[in-house]
Amino acid sequence: MATQSELNNETELGGAEVADFRRRVAEFLEANCSRAGDRSGTVGGEDPEGVATAKAFQRAMVDTGLAGLTFPTEFGGAGLTSRHQELFNREVQGWYLPNMPLSISHGMCLPMLNQFGTPEQKARFMPDNISGTSIWCQMFSEPGAGSDVAGLSTRATRDGDEWIIEGQKVWTSGAHYCDYGILVARTDSSMPKHKGLTMFIVDMRQEGVEVRPLRQISGGSGFNEVFFTEARVPADWQLGDLGQGWNLAVSMLMFERVSIGAGGGSGFNADRSPGLISAAQALGHGDDPVLRQGLADLWIREQIKGYIGQRIRAAVAAGRVPGPEGSLAKLNGSLLARRVRDVSMAIAGSAAQAWDAEDAEGSRWATGCLSTAGISIAGGTDEVQRNIIGERVLGLPKEPDPYKGVAWESIPRS
């Protein structure tokens, strides 16, 4: 949790320090990134440069002192304030950062390690995570427990100084290139479904972990099935307390929703309007009044997204896990993605449906359009977010649950 002196230092960040930091970021972007251009007009999709490029980019971030801005220096971060993060997010608007493969590793797994890891876990795992030396994924969803994460059936059984994992996860983004994963498994089936869960750090390279890519409608295969057959986890790789898995899962989902809906700088949460405006001008659509109105509306909504992000990151900097505001950010982000899709298709026209075979990037508009639906599902569907907002923000009654308080093993399953 941030101390009062740290908060005061953030408030009193001087003009000279702000100018120096912004200059440092600008110089880094000029040296290591490209302007967003029309490539920022697509939504979703896989990083075209791949994992090696993302790792090289992250090493350059470390060398410049811009990696892990708000995380402690003793664990590989820069030890700066949330104000520095806001300045960074502002500077990167309009730039393309080739770090999509690190979005889950940094947006979801890293905050969990920082918030709930033991000192030994932080010292072991955070520096390599921040530097991109290791990449992480998160494993919640299962074939028999989609939006009902607490209904999962993957089991963890204690065996001396280890846990043995048996089961299956699905829709795991990036599992095929990840070194570690954060997994939620059932450790006590005699408890109600929300109470018998525990969270673990898992070595994805070990025997007993099989990753099978899933082919998507867009042609990509960024999602995976993951099968665990006597996979082993050291006892001291348990994240949080025994049986605390549901509470940690909720926290991690909130970090995911924040990353999708209110993050900044790259990947699926980057601002698209600068690139789309450039694309519209380059294609001769700059004077189309309807398109101009759509772009202006998109720009305004992205500024609102930025304000939501500021509020949430301030809460995180103060030591609080995002609450229902994470659902507000996530819902806003998925609605915003659809607006990006519609404006992108208006700009691309027929080029979004047909392109020359020799054009290596010709499919990017179509891929972006097809990938948009996934943003409405990742981190919890729009319907789940509306339920959370209704219950926790508006105070509406919860949906009835006939199995509340019943042991998981007694709940009927198909």
C-alpha cells in the first residue's frame, strides 16, 4: 500500500520532473516504436511481430527505466508513481507498441503477484515478468464452467511438498508461448463452490501440461485448451491462502477488466482514434461528414475511457484492488471496441472483404472486425458485467441461486 509520503510526492511532482519524464518517453518512442497509422485501426488479433519482438521491446523498456513503472525497484520495477504511469499513457497515444504477447502477463498476472505474492514469490517471479524474460497466462475458464468460474472442476490434491493438478482449462490466451500460468483449482469439493478453491503458480513447460491451440474464425489461434495430467506445483507456489482462490480470482478478473477496458498504451486497450484518423485521411475520406462525426465520437469516448483508467489506477496505487468500477471499465471497453469496428469498416470499405494475395497485411481490417466479438467475452461477458453493475453499483437484488451454500460435489452437473 502506498505511504502518505509517496502520495504526497506524487501530488507534488514538479513541472521539471514531468517535462524530463515526458521527454524520456518521447525519445524512447521515437527510437523503438512506429506511429500507429492504419494498423491501429484494427481490433484484437495476434501481435504480427510475435513473441521475440515483444521480448526485445520489453528489454529496451527496462534499459530506459520505463518497465514496471509503479512496481517496487527491489522486484524489478521502476518504483515511480501512478502520475508517471498517466504521463506515459498520454505520451504513447498515437504510437504502436509491439507488446501484445505481454498484455496478460503484465496486465493481470503481474498485479496479482505484486498484490498477493509472498516476498519470496515476488523476488523470484516479478523481475523476469517485468523484463519479459518470462511470459505468464491465466487459467480460469473450463468447458463445463464458462461464465460460472466458481463451478470449475480442475482439482489440486496435496502430495507432500507438492500439489498434483488434474483437469482441463480452455480459452487460455497465449498458453502456447507462456512460461508460467496462474491457475485456480478445486482443493475441497465438500465446500460450497465459492469456498473450496485455491490459486496456484504453474510451470507451463513441465511434463503433465499439454497445450492445444484453438483455431478461431479470424484464422488466428491465440486461444488454447490446456490439459493437466499429474502436473505438479511446489507447495510454496500456492498464491494466497488455502481456500482463498475465489477471492483472488475475483481480484484477478477485476485486473483483467481494467486492462481490457481502461488500460493504455498498447494491445487491445490502445486508443484507436489517432490511427483511424490517419487512415481516413490517407484513403481520402477526411472530408466525409458522417465518418468525421464517427471519428470525433470515438475520440471523445476514448478520452472518457482514459478518465476511468485514471480513477482505477489511483485506487490500485493506494493499495486497493479494483472493485465494480472494473466492470464499468470492461463494459465500456467492449462497447467501444464495437464502435472502433464500425468506423474501421466504414474507412476500409471493400478492402475489408477482398485484398490482393500479395498484400501481407491485407487481412488486418477483416481480422480486426472478426476479433471484436472476443472482447465482449474476455474477462466476463457484457451480461455478467451488467449483473455486477446492477448488484454492486445500483443495489439491485441478486439473481436467485438454488444451490447457494450447497457442497460443490452435491450440485448436479451435465
